[in-house]
Amino acid sequence: MSTAPQTTLVIEAPVSPEYAAILTPEALAFVAALHRKFNPRRLELLAARAERQKRIDAGELPDFLSETAHVRNSTWTVAPIPADLTDRRTEITGPVDRKMIINALNSGASMFMADLEDSNSPTWDNIVGGQINLRDAVRGDISFSNPDGRKYQLVDKPAVLIVRPRGWHLVERHALVAGEQVSGSLFDFGLYLFHNARALMEKGSGPYFYLPKMQSHLEARLWNDVFVFGQEYIGIPKGTIRATVLIETILAAFEMDEILYELKDHSAGLNCGRWDYIFSFIKVLRNHPSKMLPDRSQVTMDKAFLKSYVDLLIQTCHKRGIHAMGGMAAQIPIKNDPAANDAALERVRQDKLREVKAGHDGTWLAHPGLIPIAKTVFDEYMKTPNQISVKREDVHVVGANLLKVHEGQITEQGLRLNVDVAIQYIESWLRGNGCVPIYNLMEDAATAEISRTQVWQWLHHGAKLNDGRQVTAGMVKEIVAEMLQRPGWDGGKFPQAAELFEKLALSDDLKEFLTLEAYRFL
């Protein structure tokens, strides 16, 4: 271990004896060291995001970078894949709730992504309690007892654990260094690595991560430098950490080669983060009326910018010798309607069939009940642990392909659904739950982000509904007011959630992230 000085990190939140076992002086010293070394660069990169957005707002459309053409055009591959990351055909995701972690690890999936980001409302208890749950899961002694007497504990061969920390834009307001809030990314990463790296290595695994919401290869370079520093600090070999990057911003899609190159000693591939990607498409191209999208239900993975993004991601990953992971199936079983359930499961099957035939090496699922369907599809069409050998040399994607808009209509039903789902999700998030079943889909923050940015986009550009009426602020306010009359919507956090949604959807400027605006209400 490093003989780092005692931490200058201050915790401004209750620290119970149980929490103190995670928030040890040594662990906090590591987080403080990460903050002091890397936070200035993090802030510079966030400022660079804002400057780039100004140029796009002024008319400059994203494209592949001329200054990094040599990276795209040269021959290189990432480091060899660790044994327990070779076969990733099914990955289940969910928050770091104790029972959820046990059920996910026991689900039969190849991997479990434990999420400190979009499906986790970042209350202090969720963040630190989640780290406790992860520590216990790594050591294999995690258990949970339901009030009804049911007990949960790990099976002999659980899924491989991967952790998603918060994105670069988020902070942990309860952790301060010299009065400055610590990056949520560094807080989540630092605590997990410090407490679990060696225990994972002893089991023949390692500290594996999913990295969210990056917008450039320079942000990937920052993560790589964090990994190098972290490994040196705690005394483990370089390359022990592995990270899969979620390509869930339109800007990152133009820099996939470069992102893999920056992380090549630590890369575990790329993933199609489809819902956040749609949100990013709307947000980044906010000032371009020609890029307005139709109803969310009409924005599908087999057409326009989404198909090009999928094909390019698979081609890029396989060229560099690493996994290209498919996107989330958010459906959950419908217990009281067999016909609707069969239809939903068939949609999942078709989605996974599309992914495996396109060349994906595995896929994401939101519910254990979907694992058998996805596994059956991948087992039938992917006889090997992955299909990295499928190079997709038929793919020729240019910048315009990644910006091509889906054809479709904007409907009153689509508008109402956006308002409805966004308010329901925000209400749950404000109560501390970031993973919410809504209309038989398991939703996370990306859902609310698509919903509120679509409404903003339609208002901002004077979109017309398919019946000829223009989307107006008055129309949106009327729908919100009507929904607040529903049974149960007058209590809980619904009034606050509706107010926040309306403020964001009707604002003159599009706010970057809903979660940044909502965090102060937790």
C-alpha cells in the first residue's frame, strides 16, 4: 500500500459504524489523492464540452476528427482479454440494492453490471450502502433476509461483477477536499478499487468497470490515467483494471477508435448505450431543426443514425480485438396478461436476434426473466465465446450516416407518454429509487432524459403533431395539470416532480442533465 498522507477529505454526512468500515481514513486518503491529481483536468474537460456545444449550436455538425485520423487508420489492438471476460453473452444490470445484487449475481447471466449511475438515485445511503453491498458481494458473504422470512445468498458460481461509477459531470456533494466537492466518478471508483481489487484478483477476476457518458477520447485518456495512478497507488499490476465504455453520446460515436486507443491497456470493449444515445442525439443537436426526432417509439435500432452507430461500433471493436456489446432490453414480464407478455418477450427475442446477427458479442437485460430468451438466441447463433472474428468489413459509415434522422410522426400520444413517464420517473428518483418499472419497462434516468428533451425540442422548433396542431407550452402545461389529477399523484413527490419536469421542458435553454438539476432536492 502507498504511504500516502492522511486525507484532507471531509465527509459532511452521517457516518455510522457500518459506513466507517468503507469510509476508512486510508480509503478516503486514496479518494482525496485522486481528487487532487485529476479534478482540475476533469473540470477542464467539462469546460471543453461546453465550448464544443457552443460551436455545434452555432451550426457546426459533429464529424470524425482530422487530427486523430492516424489512430483510426493504423493497425493496433487492445490488450488480451481476461479469461472471465471472454464470454459475455448475457449481462444483467441494476442498482446496488442488496437484494438486487444477490438476485442479479444468481440470475444465470454471464455478467452483472452493478450500477452507481443511471439506475441509482445518488442518496448518501444508496452510495455508501451500495459500496458495502459490493464489498460483501466480492467476498461472497453477502446475504439478505426479507421481512417475510425469505433469505437470499449467493450461488456457487455467480455472474462476473462489473461496476458502473457515476459520469464525469456528477459530484458527490457529501465529500469535500479543501471545500471542493469530489467527483462522483472518482468517489465511486476509488472506494470500490481500494476495498476490492485484491480480493477480486485472489478469485481469478479483477476490478472491472463500465464507464458512462464520455464525450471524447480525451475523457477516456483521463480515465486511463486514473487507472494507472490507482494501480500504482494500491500496488497491483498495470492492466489489472478493465473497462467497457458505454458509447451513449453522439460525440463519442465519432471517436470510438480513439477511445479504445486511449484505454487499450485497460479496455474491455464498447457498449451500445441506446437510450442515453437517443437523449444525446437530441441534446447535442438541439439547435438544428432538421434533426428533430419523431415519437420515441418510432426511433428504432434498425434504422437511420442508430443502425449506423451499431454497425460502426461492432466493426471498430472487432478490428481492435475486443467485445462489442449490445443494448438494453428494458421489458419486464407481464404477469397478469399472458398475451401481452408473449408479445413483449417476442420483441425481446427479435431485438436480440438483430444484435447477434449484426455481430454483437453479448447483450444487456433489465430483468432475470429475459435471460433465457437472450441466451437461447446467442447460443444458437454464436457457438464460440464471442464473435470478435466477425470483422464486418461490409460496413462503410461516414459522418452523415451517424446524423441521419428517423422518419416518423409526432403524436399527441407520444407527447403525453413523454410527460407521463418523465414525471413518474423523477418522482421515484426524488424518493431515492432510480430503477423504476413503468408500463412494463424497467426505466432509468435515460428515459426521463429522452422524455424531457424531446418535449423541449418539439416546443423549441414549433413541431406539429400528426393532426396539424403545434406543440405549445400551454399544451404541455395542460397535460401536466391533467395528470396531477390522477389518483395518487397529489402525494409523494409528484407535485415536485411535475414542477421540475415543467421547468426543464419549458426552459429557454436546454439543461445538460436532469440529474444535475434534481440532485439538490435529494
